[in-house]
Amino acid sequence: MKISRDIRREHGGSREEIEAGMAEKSKEFAASGNRAHLPIAD
């Protein structure tokens, strides 16, 4: 999955680093409105 690959690349490969990266991505997702598909910008 692209998100998992991005997190491993950005945060390393240890379990703690991956969990911290997932928490960060979760916050980003929540900040975008918890929507998987965002409206197309004009």
C-alpha cells in the first residue's frame, strides 16, 4: 500500500517509527476531513 511504503521511507523501518508515522498520517487524514476522496480543485 502506498501509505505504508511512504511511511517506511520517511520514518524508517522499526515498529516504533512506523507507528509514529501512522499516527502522523492519521492526523493528516483527520485534518482533511476524514474523506478518502477530496473534491477536485478548480
